[in-house]
Amino acid sequence: MTKNKLRAIARDKADIRKGAEKFFELFKKVQNEPREIVVHDGSEPRPPDDELTKAFMRIPTPVPKRKKKTPENQVVRDCLKLLHMQGIFAWRNNTGAVSIGTRFVRYGHTGSSDIIGLMPCGQFLAVECKAPGGKQSSVQKIFQQKIEANGGRYLLVDSASKLQELL
């Protein structure tokens, strides 16, 4: 597909999403009002039949997205700022996968830490950032073992203050 076609598809999806959001906003307003539906089909207005009323009552209420108290992304940003202020050479290490047409492409090393860098003494540094209460996956534990077995420093933190303590 060309870039223009992909952009058109993205615009269509965005338009559909906006339309759905408007519908649910109106639905929220109407939901608390008395349920008096009137059918206007060109003839004289009449109350709906039971089937239409039941269908209207079955329209789902949208579930609001839950926001994390301290998103992991914010912890990563704060840790990067702290490392930069202390003169430690470090960068964000992205990993993941993406589907491009029929191809599936992975990038980054599976289980690698969120931040990678070098300590001033030349020691390898890997910082895994978690939201408070977050836990390492088994792949991340294996990555930690490999780093520590080769003389690197692996830190698991849930805030920038915890990182400062460990440094």
C-alpha cells in the first residue's frame, strides 16, 4: 500500500472513532433521562414496539479507561533525567514487535531493560523500571542473570529516588 492509502485508512479510522465517541457522549446524556422513545417513520409518531425498546436498553455503556497512578513511562523519564544529571551515559531501550502488512517484525532484545548505559567507570548499566507494585517477567529475570554474570550492573527500580539510592 502507498503512504497516501495508509493515511486515508488512518483518517477513516479516526473519523469512525470520533463518531463513536460522540454517540456515546450523547448516549450518556440520554441514559439518565426518562426512556420515552417515539418512532418517526413519516407517518404519525407512535411509541416503539417492545423489540425496539429492548434493543435500545441493551446498548452498552462505555467503560472508562483506567489510568495508572504512576505509569511506567513516567518512571523511565524520571530515571533518564536523573542519570543525565549525574553524568551517566544512558538511553531509552525500546523493544517490541510490529505488523507491517503481512510481515511481523521484532525489534530490540526480548526481556532487555528499559534503560541501558555505561557507568563512568566503564561498567555496563541496565535499569529496569516498573510502576509501583510491578513485577519482572521471567524473560527479564533471565536478562538480569546474563548482565550480572558478565560483570554488568542491573537495577530494578520503581522510582527515580530508588535509582538514586542504588547508585
